[in-house]
Amino acid sequence: MTHSQMASALNVTRAQISRRVQGIDSLHSIPTTLVVRQRAERESSFCEDIFLRQEYTSEDIKLLVSILYWCEGAKYPSSSFIGFTNSDTSMMKTFIRLFRRAFPVNESKFRVWLQLHATHNIQNQISFWSELLQIPVTQFYKPRVTHARGGRYREGYQGTCTLKYFDYRIQLRMMGIYTRFSYNAK
């Protein structure tokens, strides 16, 4: 059956069917779908030599964490703290690791807020994020629990994490770094 036929038979959207069957190999042929080809292309382009370096200067690290913050962070004046939100666990781990290396941090200034689905085991998710970020559970806010609409579930989804660090001086330094970088890139 095609995705459209399955969606019609099950009274769901074609997109829901597409998400559910993604990655399932056909019994009759080698998968040649656009999604599979695009995934292979992305994976083959992941290894740029510049990122294979093992050592970065402190200025490199400040620049990298500031650019991540520029992309995903809550900025002044709408916030007076460093706020970084993402559901990608690798992104969150990379950000906090670089942040800790780039700036002198006071670990007690970290706070974490999670947005979880009702299907999550809340305590397990808090423990997961606490271990990943190396932040004690006592520094977590009460998570927001949402109910999925439309039956959309992402495999391996650990919730959305907002990391907060309360030091506007570091926030302004990071904003200055990415602003200077953007001017120099012109």
C-alpha cells in the first residue's frame, strides 16, 4: 500500500504514516527513497577536517559557545540570564561542556526546566537530564508536562530542556563575541 492508502484506511494523515514507517526497509528492494539518500549524503558530509582537531584555544571555545547561544539562546533585553533551549541531547551536552570551559562558572547558578510528554516517566527524565548535564536534581524546576496531539511520537525523544545560567555579565560577553564575529564575517 502507498502512504496515502494506509492513511486513508487508518483515518490518519499521510505525514503520520510517513513518520511511522520511516527507516523500515522494503521486503522487495533495497531502500532508495529520497529520505534514505539524503540521510546518507548528510552522514558522508559530517567529517570536515576543521572539526577533527582535538585541541581548541580558549578563544575558539568562547566563539563556538557564543555562536551556539546566538542560534538557540534567549537574549538580552528579553532575558537577563543565559537561556539555552533544545531537545537535541548532543546539542545540550555540547553547549554546557563548552560553556563550562569558556567561562568561570558558579555551578549553583544553573537551573534546568524540562518540557516532557505525559508518556514520559518524569523522574527518569529528570535523572537522565541531571546526569547528562551534570547538574543536581535540586537545581531543576518542576517540569511542564504536555499531552501529544495527533499521535506524534519521536523515538528517543527525551523532552525539551531549557538550561538557565544567571549571570548577565557572561551573557553580555557572549553577545559581544557573536556580534563581533558577525561584523568580521562581512
